[in-house]
Amino acid sequence: MRLVGVQDTDVTVQHPGTDEAAVAVRIGRTLLYLHQQTTAEHFLNVWLESHEAARALPVNADRRTIRGLRGMPEPGVVVNAIGRPASSVTIVGEGEQVHRSYLRIQLGRVAFEVRDHGAFHSCTNAFRDAYNLARYVFVPPGSERVLRGAVDVASDAFFPALVKRDLRATPSRLRPAAAAPPQRSESGPYRRPPTSGTAR
């Protein structure tokens, strides 16, 4: 990843205070998700330790070295990082080619080819912001964690979702009770009640 001049950077927080917390660092079209505070601290230290080597860089590098290629746009890179990935810092082009020197900073599988002061300082500031955010984003080990979906599960336990068939009126299976036969009077014989129509 070749960097010339002040970079377009952005640092955001994803799911703070949960098991899935991350600090996202975007530098140009490269996006790094840092999943631990130690990772953010480690990456910042790599850039800070490169400060002395960065003094050999030109103030402003030739921007023609990053011009786009016809038919192939700049690729985007997305990386997830945890722990302390292997890193290295190398100054390239010293001596007779000092005016073309650049700083190669490698973090895990991602290599930054830093060409001038603007690129170096803007990237360093981005990782400094990431470290400052990481101190408040990640849950300390051993403390209570809020898992994604736990609140929904608890809510379902107290307020179960209604099923459509529960909303329909339940058809009654009760039938009207048959009329009870008239009781015979104790004072006289049983007589059939009169019916409608002509008597025969």
C-alpha cells in the first residue's frame, strides 16, 4: 500500500462494551479492525518507533508514484487483527537514492509504503486515535459482558412473540344445552304442555 501526502483516514468504534467490540481504522482504501486494546497499543507503538527512521523521508514525495492504473482501480483491503501480529520497519533507498527513499512498515500481512512526512504523520495520528478509543471500547477481562442478542433473548422470555393463530378467535365447541324436561308437580298428575297447531 503506497502512501503519499496526507492520507484520508477515519477511526470508528464498532459494538463498544460487547464481545464483538472493535476499533476500525481506515487509511485510504485499507480497513483494519482491531479487536483488542493490546492490538491497538501494539500498532501505535510500531508507528511511534518508526519516527526516527521517518526523518529520512522527503517532506513531499512525487505524487506520480501513486497515479491510477488504467483498467485497474486501487484495490480495497479489509483486515481483522488481534493480539500482537508480527511487524517490521525498514527504510528503503538510503545512500545515493536518498531522494527516493521510503519507509516500509509491515503489520501482519499489511505493508505500508510510506513515501513522505504527510503520509507518516497522518497514519500515526490515526493509530493514536484508535488507541485512545480502545481504552474505553473493550471490556476488561473477567468483567461482565453484554452479548449481542442476550437482551433480545431475555425480552422474549418475558414477552413471548404472539403467534398468528393465537390472535384468531377460538371456535367454541360447546353446544346449547338441551331443555330440561318439565318437572312433575307434586300436587297433580303430569300433563303435557300445549303445542301449536290444530289439535286432533
